[in-house]
Amino acid sequence: MMNFFLLFVGIVLLTGGGELLIRGALGISNRLGVSALLSGLLIVGFGTSMPEMVVSVDASLQGLPDIAIGNVVGSNIANVMLILGLCAVITPLSVSPSALRRDALVVILGTVLFIGLAWQTGLSRVDAGILLLALVGYLVWAYVSERGQASEAGAVHKAEASEIDAVPASLIWSVMLTLLGLALLIAGSQFLLKGAVGIALQWKVSEALIGLTLVSVGTSLPELTITVIAALRRHADVAVGNVLGSNIFNLLGILGISALVQPLTVSQRIFQFDQWVMLGVAGLLYLFLYSSRRLSRLEGSLLLGGYVAYLWLSFVGAI
């Protein structure tokens, strides 16, 4: 029970810390006159991935590569199948293909890049540099292409920033929230990793499996919160765009920084199964979005059912 308590406390601290960090950072950006486009692209996109970032970097420092990589791969799978599936069941998500085409394609290309770099040998510091350069290239491309007033993709990122409520107006209060959020994230990662490793030992399962499931779902809660709120407000482009942006940051930013801190090996399980699920899910989302220009309740149910099947195969099946 203690291990589950530590895991629960870690998830609560990570979720709370991520929320405070995003609000504080948005408050600072507003006071400094940063554009809504840049705020949505960087602060919201990167901020919702901060729990994954802190946990994966911490796991890398502690010599737990299976959790570091499993957390990212599992989060990308859960973001699409669990979060978008749930949102589409709540309300069908009609999207503007031109606003999301680039990001959906970048998720697929980023997944292929990860698989190619990590093939059999894992991620070295050179690979980390390539991933981070790819992230910088994406951010420059996105910002330059979205500066025009008529850009639909730019409108999506601007709307992402406006989805965050209770942004402080005071610079001092914004800084305090940001620092408190970082402190909670760091503390939360410590609790979560202790609980996750303990559960892996207790259940006699691999750390990769715990990273792919319990840890990844826990660190994806900020994405779940923002995406569900956007879906309930009928802001479908924002809901889908938030997930795509988070997956891009996970693949290129978090894995890049984690491998830069400490080269990462890829477990056989992830190499043989989970990375292909991640690629298949990215391709399936692309197909759903551009075949009917929406995620229907049926497609959402298929995604949720697929995630249940993925969990079953992971814990009960032969994977």
C-alpha cells in the first residue's frame, strides 16, 4: 500500500505543480508582452509536458532508462487513445485539417526519427542533440509560418493560451507560482519514481511496463485536464492541437534532454512492441482527422477500446 500511496502523492504533486507552472509562466509572459501565439506554442505546449519532463529526466539521472523512455512512449499512446478517445466520446471533435496537418505529420515524423535513432542501440548524446535540433527546427517553422493573421494553425495556438483560467496579473505572484510549480514537480517526481519502482518490484513486472502505464497516465493528467475542458467548450481544434503539441515535445524535447543528461537504452519490450503501437496510433489519428475531418464518438470509442486492449496485452497478455 505504501508504494501506491507514494505513486498517488507523486501524481497529485505533479498535476498541481504542472498547473501552477503553466499559470505562472503565462502570467509572466503576459506581463512581458509575449504574444499569445508564442505563449500557446511554447508555454502551454511545453508546460503540459513538464510532469513527463521532470519524471523522465529524474529517472535518467537515477539510472532508470526504462521508466524514462517508457514514460514518454506510454504518454504519447495515452494522449491519443485515452485522452482524445475520451474527449471524442464526450463530444465529437470537428477539426480544421489545415490547422493541424503540420503538427499531426510532425508527430509521425518525430516517432519515426525516435525509432531510427534508438534502433537496437538506444539514445546516445549525439542522438539527443539531433532530437533537440529537430525540436528547435519545428518551433522556428511553426512560429514563422503562424505569424500571419490568417493562419489557422496560429489561431489554434493562440486559443490554447486562452484556455487557461486564473492566470495571475501580478508579476511577483506569477513568479511565485512558477517557482512553487517547479518545486512541486521536483518533489512529485521523487515520490512517483519511488512508488513506481516499488510497485514493479512488488508485482514482479518490468520497470518499462510501469513507466508505460501507471507513470505515463499519471504524468499525462495536465494534458487530460486542458483537453477535456477544451472539448467541453467545443474548442475541438484546441483539444486536438494540445495533444499533438504535447506529443511533439515529449518525443523531441523530453527524450532529447533525458538522453543528453544520460544516454538511454531501450528495453526489448519497447523495441519490439510499444514503439510500433505509438507509431500506429499516430498514423491512425492522422487517418481519422483527414478522412472525415472530425473525431466521431465511434472513433473515440475505438480509441478507448484500443487503449483497454493495449493495457490488457501489457498486463495479462504475452507481451
